[in-house]
Amino acid sequence: MATATSFRRNKMRVGAITHQHRSSWRSAAVAVVATLAASLLTSEIGQARAEPGLREVMLVGNNWEGVADIIESTGDFAKIGRINLIPDKDQRLREIYLNPIKLAYFLGIRETVGEGHDQYIDDMYTTPDGSAIVVSRPSFADVVSVDSGTGQVKWRFPVSGNRADHMAVSPDGSRIAVSASTSNTVHVLDIDNGTELGTFATGDKPHENVFTTDNKIWNMAIGEVNTGLDHPALDFTKGDRKITIADATTFKVIETIDMRERLDAFGQANLSDAVRPVAFTPDESTMYFQVSFFNGFLEYDVVTDTILRLAELPKNPKTSNERNTYVNDSRHHGMSMNPAGDKLCIAGTMDDYATVVDRATLTAGPLVPAAKPYWATVSGDGTACVISESAADQVSVIDFATGNKVTSIPVGDHPQRIRSGNLPQGWKTPTA
């Protein structure tokens, strides 16, 4: 079935078109995917709808601890249990300490992106049957599947290079895409057995991945984020930052998008072109994206390949404007959209707040105090945004309707990614 992104590919092939044709194509694209919008905002929400025998949960990855907290996906978001996602830690460390190259990267990750800590959990998803949690582990440069019942490793896939990063799950839950950030590669794996189905090349330091409903994978490469060369005049040192779009079946690259050109055309030559977290509208005709160093986000029309609007959000007066004080170049890092497609939830990382933004006006709601929030996702019922407060070791829930905080839940050391998933009914913390 065609979607907005496939219509955009057609536009690129035929060359220049009139504004009238663009409007017609956009309307057609939106109409074609209307039926999808009701059932799928993102693959993550789609995965969260529990089948019989399963319960819907939220996974909170505590990056510096290597343990995920499992909490309710709605209601009071109560803690259900915990699961160790590095049960093979001793074995991995032995391998690393016996290999000088692996050790150099391991220690480099600790002292740069890890802020003095090892990075054990970047991203995670449950398998469709809830029997395992698949996790990318930066410091171990791998993806593993951990049995949700026994807590033991079922399979392991070492990524190319020396660091694993963001993942994405396909709409049907059968495949995962993981960024191998030091080899500029995305691996696509079978979620059940870890078999590599394919790869594609990206820009420098691939970061977030997104499966779209027209069978494509979008990857955002952010370039070098852990150097001190952060002045705009030294922007060229950050590397090749671009969006790479690949076919999710053949893994052939269909298109690359250099946001530098689009930002310049929009009159924002001083903004970084390193695209960080993104959020698509339910019909996938519009993408909202954050960029390095910026307290806000931009609106991008997928069909016409044009940046439409910029939202600059409030600065915390206590936050330094020195770019080299931002964690991995991120002033704001984390965004999600509610299922209705009319509200965005923004994690204002270095400004220590989160806020719900009205999509029509791009007006921010209440600024909810939060300690270095680093991710934002949507609750199981779609009514709330759940953010990770990495500096407070808790997650907080913000109501989309009011923009106010509902509750906070203590979790482990440095919560980062939060994902919806399914585990067996009656699941408890593995005892092994």
C-alpha cells in the first residue's frame, strides 16, 4: 500500500512539480494511509497491543546499571519487576580485557558518551510472544535476546564495529534494526533468532531508526557528538550527517536526505543538521525532528521535502549556552506524538523540563520540571507521555490533555530508553 513516503519517492523521480500538484499528491497520500492511522501511530504502539496470554508493559532501560525495570503501561504505572539484561557480563568483560582494540573502545565509550560509566542498555523490545527481551548494549557492541522467564541469553549478535546504539522494531514485530555507530551500518535482524537479514550503509554515527508503514527504514546519522569542536565554525568536523532511507525488504538505499540544504533554504544556516529523535504524524506525511544544540524542533513535510516551521522552546536560565556542556551535543533529546496526532511531548534535556506542545500552534504547555529527561514515549492507552529522568533515576508521566505531571516512578541507574512491549500474563522477575 502506498503512503506519504512512497508518494515522495515518486515526486523525486519525476523532477520538478507545481505547488498545485504537490497539494494534490499530499491529499492523495493522506487519504491512502487514513486506514493505517487508526491502527498504528508507530510500530512501538502497535507492538504494545497485547495478544491473549500476554500483558502490556513498559520497559525502562537503566543504561548504567544493565537492568530494565518493568512497569505498568497505564493506570498508576506501578513497578511489576526487574530483569537483568547483562547476565553474561563476566564473559563479555573477559573477552574485552583480552583484546586491546575492544578494550580501547570499551574505555573510550565509558569516558565519552558514557559520562564516566559503562553503557549496558541503549534500546530494547519484547518479542511478539513475550518470551524474550531483545536489547542493544553499547559497551558490549552487541544485540542479545534475554529469555523473559529465565533471564538467560538466548542468542547474541555482535554488531560490526565497536558500539551498538538505537534500535527499531518492524510494525509486525518480526524484525529489529540496530545502528552500529562506529561502522556506519544498520543491521536488520530476525527478532526471534538473531539471524542477520541484511544491512545498509549510513552517514557517520547512525543513531535513531524508524520503520514506516510503507516498508521503509529511516536512519538518522548524527556525526561526531563527543568531541569538543562544537562551535558553528567547526561544524564541518562533525562528519557526514544525513538521513538514509532503505527498503525494509531488500535493504537497498532508496534515498538520502541532507538536512543542511533544507535548513539553509529555510533560513536556519546556524542550526546543526544532525537530526536527533523524530516523531511522525499518524499518516507519516509530516516528520518533527530535533537537532543537536537546539532547544526546540522543526516540522518537515515528507511529501514536498520541505521544512515548514520551527518551534523554539523556552531556555532554562540556569542552563549554560556553552555547547560543549551539552551531553553528546543534545540540548533537547526525546520526542513523541499522541495517537490523535495533535500533541507532541518534548524532553528538554539540558533545560531540565518536559512539555506537551500543541501541534497546530506549536505552543508549549506547562514546563514540567524534570532532571535531564532523555526520552519520551507514549503510554499504552495513548493518553500520556512517559519520560525518563536520567539524572533523578525515575520516570515521570505527563497527561497529554492537560500537560501536567501525573506521577513519577523510581527506577534504576540512569534510565534512558522507554519502550512499550508485551510479557506473559503473571510475569515476575526471573529468579536465576
